[in-house]
Amino acid sequence: MKKIVALFSGEGTNLANLIEKIHTKHALITCAITNNPNAGGIAKARNAGIPVEILDHRAYDSREAYDTALVEAIGQYTPDLVVLCGFMRILTPVFTTNIRAINLHPSLLPAFKGSRAIERCFESDEPLGGVSVHWVSDELDGGAIILQKSFTKNSSDTLEEFSAKIHEIEYEILPQGIISILKNGLTAEVN
């Protein structure tokens, strides 16, 4: 069975979704790695019997030093794919040139790259909201798109309602993207 390492920073809702939909069915999540020692996702992974590694980015002198430690930690698990599911770090070429990874982003890339994508899209005049699954590259949220799904924005929606629609799509397309990549033998190229 294919092996995945999942990277997360927060509550781990997308990680929990992957545990439910992917783990032991389509692939094994052999490790979950977080940069946040207080991340809620730690308990979710441990409750599923998945080893957790905590690499606190504040313990490193630079992004490159952190990414070196991250690459080494990932390498111990020899994953077929690394999945960023709410991993809130800008990665350097130390990571991007050594690790084949995909990322989940809560906008229709290339729009609203970076942080606060949900809020920025909600506040914009864009008619659509949506989610992207893409390859991780040297450019922030700039790698080749694997899968996207959109919806028409409703002007009466609150930010909470808009966010709920985004999360519902995230829970659908991240597992789809992973399954597709694993079935197709990681043939997609990283741009």
C-alpha cells in the first residue's frame, strides 16, 4: 500500500478527513508532522494510531534550517506522497527541490495566493469561490493545479457560511486528488 506523510499546523480537520477517507483504504498515513506543538490535529492523528512528529519552527534559526530538518524527518518514512493539509509555512527550495508534495488551498488559484485566502475571496467582487489542490513548487501556491472545484458566491452568505462551503469542498477534493495521483503513479510534473 502507498504511503503518505501529512503536514498540518492547526486543528487538523483536513487531516481527520484524510484519516477517515484515505488511511488504510487507499494509502497509509505513516506519519503526521506539525510545526505547532499546540495543534489540535496532534490528538486526531494519535487517536488514529498515526505517529506524530512535532517540529516547532521557532526552534530553528532560519526557514532553510527548518526545511532541512523537515526533509530529514519526512525521509525516515519514505512516503510515496507528502500532503500539506493546512500546513501554514512558506517552504524554501530546500523542501521544494527534495520533496514531491501537494497542497490544499482555499481559493481558485492563481487568485488569492497566500494567507487569508477565504476572507480575501469572500470580500472580493469575484463571482466564484472554490478550492485548489496543486503541486508544491518554489513559488508560493504556484505549482501545477491538480484539481479545482468552484461554487457561485451567494451575496447573502456570511463569512461563516462561505467558509463552510469552502471546507466542504476541501473535504471532497483533497482525497480525490490523492487517490488520483496514487492511481496514476505520480506522473504529474511539478512546475
